[in-house]
Amino acid sequence: MQRRSFLLGILTLVALAPIKVLAALWNRPAFEAVKIEDVTQHLNVSEEIPSSDILIVAPERAENGAVVQVEVRSNINGTEAIAILVENNPTPLIANFMFSHGAEPFVVTRIKMAETSDLKVVVKVGNQYFTHAKNITVLENGCG
């Protein structure tokens, strides 16, 4: 009986270990910030360099802000992270994707938008941060 309990305990630790690792990577203050300036501060963004090498595929007009499909691709070599922000949302940081081991810096996701706003993408490459934005007109409110 003790052996069974021991094995169950070990399996539980092994199963929960990835959750603890993911929690350590999650930047809680950045995701809870209500101002875009605070988000960039918590992401340690010092200076943003405008770049046309960041491609944003999103609708010009979103019929419903509750579901807005967004595609982002970085054509900047060495991309380590892609952050998606929506300035007029209650919490601007939508997502922060990390890339390693030569992963292709491309994401497709669906987001919520509270109102018409700029969708801003910040790409981290080493100690540099590149940015590109696209304005999306929201016809029906998506966040509440």
C-alpha cells in the first residue's frame, strides 16, 4: 500500500511540474496592467522601433468585437517573442508568445476587442523591440 501511495505521489509531482514552469513564465503584472505604457514597462520594452517586417492580417472592420481573428508573422531574424496588445481594451495585453529553437514566428488567434482601437504587435529580438500597428474598427462591442 505504501508503494502505491509513493508512486501516486511521484506521478502527481511529474504531472504538476509543467504547470509550475508555465506559471513561472507568465508575466502577471503585464497581463493585469490597464495602461499600454504599463504593459510595455512590465515587458521590459525600452525603445520601440517601427518595422514593416511585422505582418498583421486582421479585418479593417470587425462585425463583432467578441471574435476577431488575427494573424501575426515576424520576418525579423531571431524573433524571440511576439506580444499582441489592444490599446482600448480593459487590459491591453492580449497574448505574449515565446519562440525558441528556430520556431517559426507566426501565430493565429482570436481575440476580443472592447471598441475601435489600434492592434499593436511588439516583437522582441535580443535586446531590441520592433513594433507595428493596425487600426481595427469594431462595429459591435466584444468586451464587457
